[in-house]
Amino acid sequence: MESPFKPGMRHELRLKTGPEHSARKFYPDLPDAFATPFLVGLMEGVSADLLAKHLQPGEQSVGIGINLKHTAPTPLGMEVRVVTELVEVDGKKLSFKLEAFDEKEKIGEASHERFIINAEKFSKKLTSKAAG
């Protein structure tokens, strides 16, 4: 079966930042600005969302790597927009190029990899691991 995933596929997500997205949620002595971990989450989310629309029943995707540069601060209250582009398909491994922007400028970029999994098999592995 031919893969539904093709290089060049793009998707974007937007987030209106608020106090719940502050770097201080991770450590109290950090600036009260949009936190890098939330940017990572948005980048994973936009890529997963792009794939989810094309997965077969019983499939999910999981992140297996990200290389992020958070290059500019964003004041809380601004909207952040993250754009992903699928750049390579290698079987079940998919590679993305991402960019993030706030209302004033580019705030980050990343490369990200995801892997397509069988959800039932993955869940059984988790259950087995949790049981010891």
C-alpha cells in the first residue's frame, strides 16, 4: 500500500498564550514569558495533527526526536503560530521542519521526527512495563 504521506505536506496550529504557558510553571526563577517546553509541545502537536488525518485505523504516531532552537521571547498574551512541513518519509519514520512565530517575529525553529505505531501493540507494551 502506498503511503499517504508526501514531502511538502504542511499544517499549522495557533495558540493564544496565557499565564498557564509561563516558564515559571517549570521553575519559579525563570522569566514570566512563553516557555520552551510549551513550544516543544506545540511543535509535536502540529506534526501529530498533520499525520492523524491520514493514519489508518489502529495507528498512532509518537515523537522520537526534536532539535529545537527557541530564538526569541514571547510575552504572555500574544498568539503563537507553529508551522510544520513534512520533509522526508522513510517507511514509518517521518521527518519535519518547523517554524514558530509570535505576533512580531520568528521565535523558533526545529527538526522533528515521528514514528507510526500500532496503537494496540504499543499499549500492551506500556501495560506490561507498568506491571513490572
